[in-house]
Amino acid sequence: MINPYYLQIASFILINIILGLSIYITLSTGQLSLGNAGFMSIGAYTSALLTVKVGLPMVAGILAGSLLAFLIGILIGIPTLRLQGVYLAIATLGFGEVVRVLFINWESLTSGAVGIAGIPHLGRTMLAGLQERGFSSEQWGLKNNEFISLTIFIILLAITVLLLAFFSRLFASRVGRAFRAIRLDEKAAEAMGIHTTYYKILTFSMGALLAGFAGALFAHVTGYISPADFTYHRAVEILVFAVFGGSEVLWGPVFGALFLTVMPEMLRGMSEYRYFIYGTILVVMMVFRPQGVLDQPLLDRLRGRRGGGGDDAA
Amino acid sequence: MRKISKFFLTASILALVLAQAIPAAQAAPVAAKIGVISIITGAGAAYGEAITNGFKMARDELNAKGEVKIELLIEDSSGKQEQALAAAQKLINSQQVTAILGPTLSTEMKVVGPEANASGVPIMGTSTTAAGITQIGKYVFRNSLPESLAIPASVKKAVAKYNIKSVAMLYGNDDVFTKSGFDSMKKAATDLGLKVTTIEEFQKGQADYKAQLTKIKATKPDAVFCSALYEEGAVILSQARKMGINQPFVGGNGFNSPKVIDIAKEAANGLVVATPWFADKNDPQVKAFVQKYEKAYGKKPDQFAAQAYDALYIMGEALKKAGQADRNKMRDALAGIRNYNGVLGKFSFDAERDVVMDPNVLIIKDGKFQIFN
Amino acid sequence: MLLEVQDISMVFGGLAALREVSFSLAEGEILGLIGPNGAGKTTLFNVITAFLTPTQGEVRLAGKPLTGLRTSRITERGICRTFQNIRLFDQMTVEENVMVGRHCRSRAGVWPSVLRTGAQQKEEGAIREKTRELLSLVGLTGHDRELAANLPYGLQRRLEIARALAGEPRLILLDEPVAGMNDQETAEIAALIKKILGFGITILLIEHDMSMVMKVCDRLVVLNFGEKIAEGTPQEIQSDPLVIEAYLGREEGE
Amino acid sequence: MFFEQLINGITLGSIYAIVALGYTLVFGVLDIINMAHGEIFMFGAFVGMLLISYFEAPVLLALGGAVLVTAAMGLLLERLALRPLRGKKGASHLASLISTIGVSIILENLAHHLFGAGNKPFPTSFADASFTVGSTTVYLVQVIILVIAVLLMVGLSLWLRKAKAGKALRATAENLETASLLGINTGRIIVSTVVVASAMGGIAGVLVGMAFNYVNNQMGLPMGLKGLAIIILGGMGSVNGAMAGGLILGLAETFVVAYGNSGYRDAIAFVAIIVILLIRPQGIFGQALPEAKR
């Protein structure tokens, strides 16, 4: 099973799960952000530049990238929160495009469309570090590239599991109930004493943070980024993870990212029709199952319980 | 997701002189699995199709000769880095190929190259023209003519012929190929001491270039250097000529496509490009290839097909020299390839495994590509 | 005075929905707000809870002005409300609806929630305990796991009251709590209102059901076309000629 | 150069305006943003191109053909992707946004399969016709585009007034269930709104193909995004706003190229919407703040 091919796919699934979560978090207070590709690029570029040009260690780069995305998320979030529904969606879409154009034009820093290559690689750096301390992959009976892929996978898996635990606890709490209340009826939520603006900015910037984090990981897993990686299409792809998998339960975007990353890999021959399938998923879901494949009743049924349990809504 | 037409690339030259292949003792053929990463689906599929056609034709010919037995394992990347990387992992680890041809795009190579290099698998791009490709590592090769070779060639010839003193530049700033093409162009112009009247940018998918062209026209340059893929390039030419910009256009390899003539019609006349591949070249080897390709696939081979065709021949040659399907031996054999004559002309790898060759400089005249001199 | 409404005017695009309305409520009192459709009763509720910012005037709670506070802060100060057209969180369970109502009386933020600290666990337990109490008070025991959307109409009204009570209000605003109910249901709600009063909670009630209003309210304020036309005990109001005309006029208009 | 750039800007702005009119119409009547509008526009360009290059149809016929096809697409869009969502419980106002994004993806790929990737030539004889005013060359195509834009705007203002009446009645109907009594077929108004808007997209497509010799399956997205920016800029649902916003954006993009840095041309639209949403969320010509209801 330690085949770098499978591990590679698994690693992309995990990154996509984090991206799916990033849009899910924002959606949990009823806000649709199409700017997550933009936040992803901020995280990716920040971390790439800090590690490549400044020589910071990767962990510092990834943290800085996520943090910057978070801060910009707050900055963008505060004024745009006055906007409702489609207005917010379009303003954030505009934000993503502005960021992309900025990265294209800010050549002295970003090398423009050519992108940044030679970004320290998560697995290779790890291996090099260990080798300096006298470790070799053979000790574990692995080839170098197997070790590298395995390392990436394990790190990403640990991160994803932690994130899921984080959010599943958060959503099962007072804060999570506030999120859902806002999503269901913002005015009524406010009347219950919920400071809706605070929670909306909180989820918006948490979404930005996660997207930036996923972007930084992406940069260190592929080793190369360019503005073309963060277009409108990426934003839509992230949206589809949540919309397809289920935008009302935490497992929705997880399932969506998993399924939609594996599917094209399994059906390599069908991938010609992949975007047809994407488009059709969006329309059909909205018509027949706007909440996505997974929702609370289905999860309850899967767990063999009755009633709509809220305590573990996550 | 659509990186489509982005990738128009350059070419490359190769040279494998079949005639040189030693006709000596016929041992059992050297068998090897060669992986191919190409764009089979999605927006760039047209390039991927030409490329895989070129590979298949070369494979059939090589296997028929009996010295090598090459099995091609073709994987799709859809032009996306992630999928290209997954495909490379599959080829390297699951299918245990000896070497990889592709991927199609430079962006993909920047992700796949380091992985192949780290895994010790020789990889050769047949259409990756951006800067810094073979510098990824000692297992990374290419036979595609980089823009840094193609553009100075066309610029030099055009400057000499038209006595160009000043130029306006126009390029797509959101695309790797057109951007790095522009960088070469700018360097070439500076090297020749040309006066740059203005530098204008455009973005992918733009329909209206009149604003930029109006500005360029007002600066009255002797020529326009335009780094664009033919998609945009043809539209730019047609709008420019309509506005009365009749100066010569000098383009990169990405501008080199018969489609320029289809789209821009007479407006295409006066476009100078450098390219490794010239289908109407008066050369028996080229003629034979064109004829055979046309018969098999119903259309003329473009530079992608030609580069791919030569690339597999180079692989075949290296395989013969290596004598067995061994990744390291294959790498060393490839690195030693010099002066092969392929359909693209005479080809060598330099010390950095990059391309050494003389491109053809062509001009569109009377509605078709002709040798420019 | 617990609540003072002073000179409130609310103008929408030149049309006055409220004109210099003033009245006040004493602690522990129940005041009925009546008047024909479109008289501005719900608008007044929206002004008090800061859903709307009045064009003019001031609302004070226990002497402190509420001007400039956002709705959630006003709730924290102790004013909770129900809605004329029920606004439950319909995709949440009955229990969760009440738990949300408890939001302003609990504090655990993101980190305590994720780390499940002792304080957070304790608080969560207290929220559930309080929720159980309130559900039993309004007669919803046993429904706690049902989706709010699936409750029958009458129970939804009760749930809204329970949810508002969860915020431990000093003043509760009830917007037509018995609209569309039959006599028996109305009587039950009236009894519930009496119980709430018994907890020392002050009530401001909008209601069209005159017989119930007359029965439960200490005093009444009558609005017509945004103006206060009368104020007094139910007996006084019943015999007020202006009120009679307003109601008769309405009937003619329909 | 100034006057030439001015004309360039007005031409581009008129096209943007026509695209934006399609968005504004649908939003004005249905409160929906039709993300597939850009792709319908692209189909219009293809139909026009095919009629002209393969059937040598005159321009008017090409316009007619494009209108027919895109109107039919509008009909299908309404039937398959909008109507099923209407009034559906649990479908938020974002549902139609997402479902039309889905349609846009389908259409883009359909065009790829039908027409292939890459640019197609759009030959028109009169594209070259021009006359000179002073030292400035004006092309016939530019004049035609402006005229069509103005005509469409006037026509639409009238249409929207009628459709708005329908919308008001529909709103009433929801409350009082008197729709049948009033004898208004609101469903028909909705369908015809989407159809008319789509047909306008088709017209814009042919005009772009003609003016710039540019047709490919990717042309919808950039144009669609510009259209979106414009209706935010001008005010959602406002016909004058779409027209003014289109012209402003066209001129701004042109003059940024002429006197600034052409690399930022694409960003203007989005910087503009972010700024306008922060300063005046209802847009330049918008009536009221976006409704806070969900």
C-alpha cells in the first residue's frame, strides 16, 4: 500500500478536504464566499516566498501564510459583511480576482505568471532533515520516494483529523449553535442575543485561515505555484466540494472532497466529461437535494438513530 | 482549470539519424516501458493528441526495426499539475517505467520534474519551453526548443532584414509561456540596442485589443514584437492590420500555427516566427514523415507531433546505447546524445540537458508560412 | 418604570408608521398593545428591539436609554421577544431552539468549546437543565428531539415563548401569541402568560383576540395609524369612543 | 489618440452594457443572478459565426439566428435550472446562483465538444467599413454597436416596467392568493424575462464576434464577470445603471491601457465593485439597500 501514487492521491484528497472545510465554515453562518481561491493563493504565496526568498523554515512559512490569510479575511470580512447573499458572493469573487491580478503584476516579488518554482517540499525537506541526523529510509524498509510520500500523507492526515475534531467539537457547542441559528434566520438569531456580526466575521476569517493554510500546504506539496492555480475555477471547485458533499453537516465537504478527487482518478478515461459532471451536479443538487448528498437525517439513519440529534450535529 | 491553449510551445529539435543506427549484429531487441504524461482530455487536448500521435508513430517504426521494443504507457494530466503529479507517481511507482516523456506544459513539468528527479527516473519534455526546466535536476531533459533560443533567432533576422530601430512590445502577462517569451524578447531587443517605444500587456480571454493597439500605433514603432499564443495572436493581428498597423510582427514559437492564417486571413501576412518545425521543408526525411503522418491521422503534423516523434527516437537511441531498461543507464545515455538528425533537424543536448539546435525562421507571406531570409 | 417609550416616531419614505408614541410599563405589569392592522404595533416592537432605528424618540429600560444598541445587546439587557409570523430555527430541534435562546446568558467561546474545559462542560449542562425546565413549563416535554419545523402550529407558538424565556428577560414582548388558535389553546396560552407574570417578568403583548386581552392585561395602549389614541385599563378602553370608532372604521374599510 | 481611445472605450462599454442589461433584467424581475449569462452570450457568438461562415448568411440573419438559439437556451435554463428551485423549501437565494454556475460549466464544455477548442474566425465584410471624422477613424461596426445598445436599453426600460408590474402582482399573489382573480400569468412573465435576457446575450455575442474577430468557448467567463461587476456598479436591476456602468467600465479599462498600466486592466472591474459595495452598496443607480431578508 505504500505506493507513492496512492499516497499522492490521498494527500490531494486531504488538502481538498481542508479547502472544502474552508468554504463550509463560512457557509455555516449562511455566507457564500467565492474568494477562497484568493485566500488560498495568499497562503501559498506567503509561505512560498518566505521559505524561498527569506529562507524561513517551512513551519514558519505555513503559519505566516495562514495567519496573513486570516488577517486579510478579517479586513475583507468586516466591510463586506454588510453585504447579503449574492452581493457577498460577487464581492468575494471580485476579491479573488484582484488578488490573482496582483500576483500576476507584482513581478518583482512573485515572478508574475511564471510562478514560483523550487518551493521546499514537505516530504523531501523532512527526509533531508532526518538524513542529517543519520536516519535513512531503508531503516524502515522504504525507498526514499516512498518515505517522502508517506511522510506527507501522515502529516496531512494528522492535520485533517485535528481540524475535524476541532470543528466537530466547535459545531456541537454554544458557538456552533449560534452559527446555525444565524444561517437559519439571522434576525431571529440576533434577537436571541447572538452578536451576528461577530460570528459572521469569525466564520469568514476562519474560512480564510483554512483556505490560506490549505494553500500553503499545497505549495509545499507540489513545490510550484503560479497565479493560474488560483482562478475562478478553483473557487468553483471548492464550492462544489461542499455543495455536492453536503453544506449543512461537517462530513459533507469531507465526503465531497473525497469523492470528487477520487472519481476523476478512477475514471481517468471519463475525465473528458468531468466538467459536464460538475455542472450537472450543481444543477441537480440544487433542484433535488440542495443540502447535498449528506445531511443530518441521513447521518442519523447511517448511525441507526432516530430523530434529529443536535448534540453531535457535527 | 483550463489552461488550454496556453501551451503552445516551442519546439525542439532532435535528431536521430536513423541511418546511423548501427546495422550490426541483430541481438534480441532491448525492451523498455516508457511512460507518457499528456493532455488527453480537457482544454489542451488538441496538443496532447498531436503529441501522442507522434509518439505512437515513432514507437511503431522503432519496434518494427527490431532493435528496441518500446511499450508506451500513456497517462492523462488534463493540463493540471496535481493530476500530472499523480500520473507521474503512477508511472514511476506502480508501473515501474524506465523513463517518462512529457508532461505537456511547463507548469506541469515544474511539479513533475522534481519528483521524477528525486526518484531517479529520466524525464524528457517535448513541449516544455519555459526557462529553468532542465535546471530542475540531472534527470530532467527536453527536446523542445525554448523561447530563449527561438525568439532571439527571429528577432535577429527581422531586425537585419527590415532595418528595425524601434519596437513596440505586446504580451500576455498572465500566461507562463507568453510571459517568459516576452522576457526573452525584451532581452533580445536590449541586446540589439533597439528602442522600445511602449510595452503593453493583455490578459487571457481578452477580445478587444484596440486600446493597446491604438497606443502602439501612436508610438510609430518600426516593428511590433508580440509574445502571444496563436489564439490571441491571430486576433491581435487581425485587429492591428484593420487599424492600419502594417509594420512587421515578430512572434514567439507559440505564435506559430497555421490557425493564425485561418483566423487572421490576409492580416497574418508579415508575421515572423522562429520554430523548430517546418512542414514544407525541402528535406526527404521531413517529407516522408509528413506524408506518413497525414495518411495515418488525416492531418498535417504540427510542431507538437514532430517534437514528440523525434523525442521517442531519441529515447530509442538512448535505450540502444544503454543496452537495458535501467533508469540510470538510460539517463547517462540520453545525456550523451549529440548531433542527431531528426525531422526537426540537427539536435544535441548541452551540458545542462537542454536543447542545442538552429531554429527555422519563417514568415507568413501570401497566406502561407515560408522560409524567411 | 421598567420600560419607557418616549416620543417614538418612525417614518418610512415619507410615510409615518409611528407618530410620537409614548407610554411606559411598570415592573411586573402586563400591558396590551392593540389596534387595527397596520396601526404600527409590530413596528413598535421592532423599534424597541432595535430591528429598526426610530426616526425620533427614545426607549429606556430601567432608566437607561437603549439608543444605539444593537439587537443582541438589548436582548442581553433583558428584553426578549417572539414574532408575529413565527421565526423559529426550523431546521433545528426543539431543544436546540431553546438552547440558542440561552446564548446571551452563557459565555463559552471558541477555545473552551473546542477544548471542552470544565467550565464549558458545566455551562453546557446548565443550559440543558434550564432548557428542560422551560420545555416542561410550556408543555413541550417529550418533543425535544423533534425538528421545530415538524411541530404543529400551536406548539411552535409555545416553543417561541420558551425560547424567549431562555434569555432570562426582565421584559418579554409577545407578538400575537394566540393568533389562529382555538378557544382552548387560547386559554392555555393565557394561563401560561399568567405563569410568566408569576416569575416577575414584565410583559408587553400585541394581540387581536379582545376577550383574551381584556382578561389578562393590566392596562392597554391603543394605536391607530401610528398614533396612540388611548391608554387605560381594559374597562376604560372598552368604553372609549375613539377606540370604538377606530375599530368600526376598520370594519368599514375592509 | 485621445479620440480614438474614447471611441474604443465607448464601443467596449456599449458591449459591456448589453451584456449587463441581460443580468439586470433577470435580477430586476426575479432577484436572481444568472451566472450562465456569459455562456449564453458565447453561444450567441458561435451561432452568428456559424451562420456567417458556413451559410454565408447576411449579418441580420446571423443576429436573428443567434437570438433564436439563445432565446431557446433561456427557455431551457428557466425550465430546468430556475423553475424547479422557485418557492422550494430549503432552497435559499444562493441556490439559483449555484445552479446557474452549474449551467455555465455545462455550456462551456458543451461548446468545447460542439465547436472544439480555440478561436474561430468571424468573417464579416462590413467589419472593415469605416469613415473619418477629422483625424479619427470610426468603424461602422462601432456605430452599429452603440445604436443597438441604446435601442436595447430603451426597449428594456419599457419591458421592465411591464415585468415589474407583474412582479408586484406576484408578490401580492403570494400574500393574498388572488393571482388567479387578477388574471395575471406571472409564470409567463418570468419565462419571457429569462428568454429576453438570454436573447440579448446572444446579440451581444454576435456583436463581439463581429467587432473583434474573436469567438471561442472561453469567451463567456471574462465577459460574464465584467457584466456582473457592471450591475453591481450601476445598481442591481437598474437599466440606466447597467448602461452607465458598462460605459464607465469600458472607458476606464481603455484609459487605463492608454494612460496607465495595461497589466491591471482586468482588475479594474473588481476593484470597482469592491469599492462601490463598500461605499454605496446599492450601486450608482440602485434604489435601496439590498434587502436584509433571507
